Amino acid sequence: MFGRLMPNEGKFFELFIQHGELCVKGAREMVGLMTNFDDLEHRVHAIESIEKQADKVTYHTLDLLHKTFITPLDRDDIHQLITRMDDILDLLEDAAQTISLYDIKAITPEAKRLAELCLACTEKVKAAVGLLENMDNSKQILTVCEEIDRLESDADHVMRAAMSKLFRDEPDVRTLIKLKAIYELLETVTDRCEDVANIIEGIIVENA
């Protein structure tokens, strides 16, 4: 089925891969931001630039969807998949801008760990969409999706521990509010990665 794609059909998979690469790039910048606060504004600008590139890929995908009569996957699946992937970078941009706007002076180990889990999740998203063109890869794709679920669960645990520590040990209310917002945004990035994994799992069930 997928080996006999019309030119427009194959482009969808290319666009998924392009977007996946941008998600990884954005998450890598976020880890860099958490590692070196001296480079904050440069990192924030880089994430904003990557998000704009991803928006163009999303727009191109949706435009192609409207113009393509026969699509390689269910039209709604294509729409949901690229939209949820775009949410990943939107949230990374929100997190970066929030760190800058809130004038946070130092980042916590928990926030850095959440950023690292965001990166790990986006790497798995990229891997999953890279395999999606060939349904012979279905078993491998499902394994990658399970790994995304596990990473999201890890992020939940880190988030809960971070919140507990924050409310227990942070005496400054403003700092507490700022860090809480950062934790929530980063953890939500992993939620959106899990959403992508769930969509891909549904695609496998429908097409395998």
C-alpha cells in the first residue's frame, strides 16, 4: 500500500519528519537554556525561531491535506498528528518566554530534569514518525510509543516531587509561582508527546 504512493502522498511523511526534527531541536535548546543561564536570551530567540519554522511545516501539511484527494493515512489522523506535534513546540516556546519574562535568576535541578525528559520524548516522537511510512515497522513503532509513555510517566513523577519540594521548602511566594508555572509547562510538553504517541498507535491499529 505505502510503496505505491503518489508524489503528494509521500510528502506527508517528509513533513512529519521535518517537524519531528524541529521538535528535537527546540527541546535541545531548552536543555541548553537550563544548563547555561548566561545564554538565556539567545536560547529563547532560537526556540522562537524554531517554533516559527515548525508553524510553516504545519501550515504546509494542512494545505497539502486540503489539496490531496487520496491521502496515505486517514485525513483526521494527519490533521491531529501534525497539530499535536505543533503543540509540543508551542509549549516549549511558552516555557522559554516565561523563564525570560519572569526574570528567573536560577533554575532548579527538577526543571532541568523535566527539560531533559522533554528532549528524550521529542527524540522518540521523531523516531516514531520516521518509521511511519512503512507499516512493516509497526512493531518497532509501537515499542517507541511505549517508551514515550514511560518517559511521560517519569515526567509526572519528577513533577510531583518538584511541586512537593517547592511548596515545602520555597519561602518566597513569587519564586514559588514562577517555578510552578515552568514545571507545569515542561511537564505538559511530555503530555503532548504522549498524545502524539496515542495518535500513532491508533494509526497502526487502523493500517497494520
